[in-house]
Amino acid sequence: MAIALEPKAEIPKDAHSSIVGETRIAIEGVSYEFYKQFCDEIGEQPVRLSYNDGCLEIMVTKSPHEFFKKVLAKLVEATIFELNVPVRSGGAMTFQRDDLKKGFEPDECWWLAHESIVRKTTDFDFRKDPPPDLAIEVEMSHSLAGRIHIFAAMKVPEVWRYNGRTLRFCILDDAGRYVDAECSRSFPFLRPEHLQPFLALPDDEDETTRLRRYVNWMRASLPA
């Protein structure tokens, strides 16, 4: 069994050199059964686990990662609220597919188009239950387990990917690969550049104020 430490984290060019968003360790040659048992054993510990083709990735998130995750989630949920879209939130719940021998925990996720199907579901089986319609992936460093390939294998239709500098809306195409899109599939009026101004690291403006600015922008931009 081999253990690989993550190479030096990719730091946004316009950020302070001391900013590190997360730390990752990959353990190769791990069985899927061990991964599932490990998930059960650690319970609600503040780590992210991903499993893909025998590789178990353990990620410990740090303050910048959690800041970007929460701000993005607030922007998504403000949009949902303003548009009055029915939603089922999945948060960072664990997704596992025994048939694919893959598993991961997103930063945040939501069912929108499929909300009514999973509204009352408490015990998910993702061989038959739909994956979330939208997920957030903050990736300030390179995933050692190829997390985005796990998202694709589980057919998550849309993933918003943020590396601390650039936001991308990625849509799953017919070939099962993610491609960058100009607009969100879940919110067609939204482009990545619309949200970019609200994702700066903390400065003199508090999160409540920046969220209020976003809501005001959205109300002014949407058709009456």
C-alpha cells in the first residue's frame, strides 16, 4: 500500500503566497470495502474522503477552502430563494456507488430539477436515485484521486469549480466529460463572471453586505 502526499498546492497568482486551501493525502491500493468501512469508522470527522480505482484520498480543508465554499453556497441559495425554486439540499453528504466502486463527498450540492423525486428520500441508493443537479467543488490544490472523474461517473449534471481565482461552470456532456459552459444549466441567466466579484477573500466588506449586493444585482438584472 503506497501513500502519496500532495505536491505543493497551486496558489492563485493574485493571492498571498501563504494561502493554502487544503491538504491532501492519497493511499493507493485500497479496497473499496476498506474505504466504506473507513467512512463508517470516522463518522462526522472534518475530512473529505474520495475513492476512485483503488485510490483513497483524504483531504483536510483549511479556512480559505471553507470560506469560498460557504460564500458560493450562499450565492446559490440566495438565487434559489429569489427565484422561488424548490430545492433539496445535500450539503457534503457521502455519495457511494457500490457497482462503480467509487465514492466522494462534495463541498455542497442540491437537487433542483429532481427535487420532487428525492424530497422524502432519507436512504439513498444512487444506482436508482438521481445524483444532485448541482454541486460545488473548491479545488485550491490538485485532487490526487481525480475527484472530477468521480462526479462524472456518478453523472452529476453540473459542477461549479473554483480554484481560489477562477470560477468555472462545468456541464456533463453526452460523452460523460465535463465541458466549460458560458451559463449555468440550473440558472441559465448566470455566468461565472457574474459571481466572480463576490468571491474575493475577506476584506473590509462583510459577507452579509456582499450577499446583499448580489441579491440587489440579481433583482435588477432579472426580467420583471
